[in-house]
Amino acid sequence: MAKSNLKSPWQNKVINHAQIGGIETSVLDNGPGKGTRIAWINTGAGLRYKVVIDRGLDITEAFYNQHSLAWLSHAGVTAPRPDANRGLEWLYSFAGGLVTTCGLTHVGGPETDNFGERGLHGRVSNIPAMLESIVQPDLTAAKPGMSITAVIKESRVFGPNLELKRTISSSIGEPAIRIHDVVTNLGNTPTPHMILYHCNYGWPLVDEGIQIVWKGKCVSRGLDMDNAIFNSKHNYRKCQKPRDSHRGGGEACGFIDVRADKKGVCTVGLYNRRLGFALVMRYNKKQLPCLANWQHWGAGEYVTAFEPGTNPPIGQAKAREQKKLIHIAPGKSRTYDLEMTVLTDKEQIKRFLKAAGQ
């Protein structure tokens, strides 16, 4: 993980870290999310974001200064539904948000086969987390780091029994979010495993003409509505204006084989020249070899998403057919790391765009 290079301009001037930033927990008391535990994390560097403890420790709202980074659905944060795992039930409680986790055994559309019935994108984002720790910045000890760690258990009698241990961390003075996940099979038989990070970006970060940045080969998912956007005659690396064809369920999805750097790190993101900053995502390609780009330019429902995952959102059955379905053996684990950073320095942005071939 990256370490903060921040000096200590607050030395002898601030005694309470909350004057600069930190983590504040609370409970929503109104609307469809009533009773849901949350945590606001403020980096003191313009970036602040809401972690929803009762929704798999996912991240919903996120802001850089006054600018929203994330797309939010009509409902926003709702109470968890651990039983929601049939058909399209997942959509009823999909808040959008900066990070919604999909999995842990299935990523993709609803399906039924000899191995069972699986709803859209799995259960994990509907499961409340069990908090293990909250670490606040310690300014007097020159320790600017802060983190929240929790465990999410996706389990049932006779299996599967998977545990996701998640740590979300930031540092005072650094506009960055780091997610460290460890998925462990607590059961006594090998368990299918898929995970995908549904990272949803909205206005004003996402706006007409804004650059969608990656380096690598992109192909359409293959449906007619995907082919309408992801084709050689269309610049799908620029955010579109609202499209009538994307009203209701209209959308498009492309699958990207991102070219990693020499260290195996993939770097993708969005650059908003008008606002003067880029939002950059980094992850390890060996951990997350696949990336989907979702584009839904609906009127009032205006969003694009990066979705790094163990598989594209094709479902467990298709992954099994392709012999690309992962199984975790009893007692074994898999680790995933994801980082998002806001860049404002012009030279850093130039290097980001150059590294991505733009």
C-alpha cells in the first residue's frame, strides 16, 4: 500500500484529529435506509466518502471538494436484504455508489442450473458487516493513517461458507482510498468464487466529453445495445450526452483486457479537464484479470462504471463452461487490493494519461 509523504503542518496547532479529518460512525434515521450503520471518512485533503457498514462495508457517496464522484440510484442507501438472491432482486437495493461489491460466488445475471439458483450479482452487498476495528489518525504520534476493518460472512447450512475480511484505509492529507480484501473458505468443501467491484461514477465527474481512460483491448459484451456503443466507429472512451436509447433498461457494456505495467498493476480512470482533476483506479491484474466498462447514459440516470473482477459479469455457469471458474479449497484464501486516488497536479495527470496511451 502507498504511504503518505505528508509532513505535519498541524504540529503544535491541532490536538483533536476531527478538526482535520478522521472516521465518524452513525446510524441513518429516516427513509429506506433507516437503522443502517454508516461511517463517514474524511481525508482532510478534499476527499470524503461514506462507508455503509450494513451493506458489506461498501462505499456510496464520495466527494472531492464540492464535486460528487459517485453515481447514486433513485433509492440510494437502503436497509440490507441478506435473503435477496433471486432474479433481479439485487436491483431493488442497488444504491449505485462508488463501490458496490458483487459476489462472492456469482457475478452476472440471474441463472439456474444443476448447481443451484443464483440471483443478479450475488448476496455479499446485502450482508451487514461485523466491525472488528476503527483506527483513527494519531496526530501527536505523526501517524496520519486511519482505517475501518470488518468481516462479512456469506454462509448457509450445507454451504457455501465464505468470509470476506475488508479493510478500508486512508491517510490525513492524501486524497486516496485503499481497499484490502481477504476471502476465505470457512466450509469443508471447495467453493465456487467470483468477485467484482462495481465502481459507479456520476456527475459532475462524469459529463459529456469527459475522458474514460484505460490502456488495452476492449470488445463489446455482444448484445445489440452493447454493439451500438462499443464499435470501431464510435468513440466509447468519451462520456456521451444522455441518449434516448438508454431510457429505462438501455445500457452498454464492454469487456477490457487492460495492459498492466511491469509490476503487474493496472491503471484506469476518468479525467475531467473542466474540473481540473482525474480519478485514478489501480489494482493488481493477477488478482483481478478482468475489467468491464458499463455505460448507461439515461436521462436522469447518467453513469459509467469500471468493474474489475476475477471474471467479467458473465455468471457462474458461463465461467464454469469456459473453465475459468475459481474454486477456493477449505481453509484457503484469496486476496484483493484496490486503490482510488484523486490527481490534481498537472504533471501527475500527464503521466497518468501517457501511461494509459492517451
